[in-house]
Amino acid sequence: MPYIRKANDDDSRDIFDWRNDELTRQMSHTSDFVDWNRHSGWFAASLTNKNRLILMCEEESTNEKVAMVRFDVEGNRALISINLSPKMRGKRKAKGCLSDAISFFQKSYSVVQFIDAEIKSINIASQKCFIGVGFVLSKADADVLYYEYAPSNHSSFSLTNPNIT
């Protein structure tokens, strides 16, 4: 069972390393390598941005970091993204992290009625993960698929998890 918490300064290096991983860059909308100074500025600003929430998902038994889930809020919508630790790929951890992160997010941002995801069409694993937690395809472009999730329609993901802090 994953443990969800808000990101802090100690997570910056891990998120930097995961972001610059080759496969992560291929699956991201922006595939350029990000240098440390640019990342550090972005990360520090993100931690204080009231319209952004960065959550860390950790393995409960080992406290090993599994993924970062980010929400960017605009009005009654939020754009979500997940970045799995390269060491955690293929271990079936993403879906649990995603659903528990959504539950955590809902407690702080109840005004959000829809959560959107933009996934590259070549990223089959991410598509399956998002569909698995209740996202539905709303639009498709040549390279990007757009998914939508209505938290109020998914009360099963609002269950209280004692491992969410």
C-alpha cells in the first residue's frame, strides 16, 4: 500500500533525476534535458505555489520513493501528471500511487470538479494506468490523448487511507 505525502526540499534531487531519465523524457511533452539550476528554481517555486501540489508516493514498508504526482489547478480543473521512479517501472505501483494521490488532492482542493491528463499516444502504460483509476478519453490529437476524471463520480477513491499524510 502506498504512502502519500507532500513533496519537500529533500525530494528535489530525486525528481530532478527522474525527470531527466531517458524514457521519462521520451514520454514527456518536453523532452529536453533540464539542468540543475533550472530545476531547482522550478521546484522551489512549485513548493510555494498555491495552484500546484506535488505529492510523493512511497512504499509503506521501506519508505522507498515510488513516484511523484503533480496537480496544476486552474479554476475548477486540475491537470495531473505522474513520474515514476525508473527503479519502480514494471512493479505495478503507479495505479495505487495515482488513486491515493487523487484522494489526498481532493481533501485540499474540493473546488476541483475535473482532473485532466494529457498522455502521449505512444505511452501505453500510462494510458492503462489512468484508465484503471477511472479516467476517460475525452479527445485525441495525433500525438496526445486527453483524459478526464470527475472525482465526484468516483467515491471509491475518496476512502480514508491511514497512510496518507
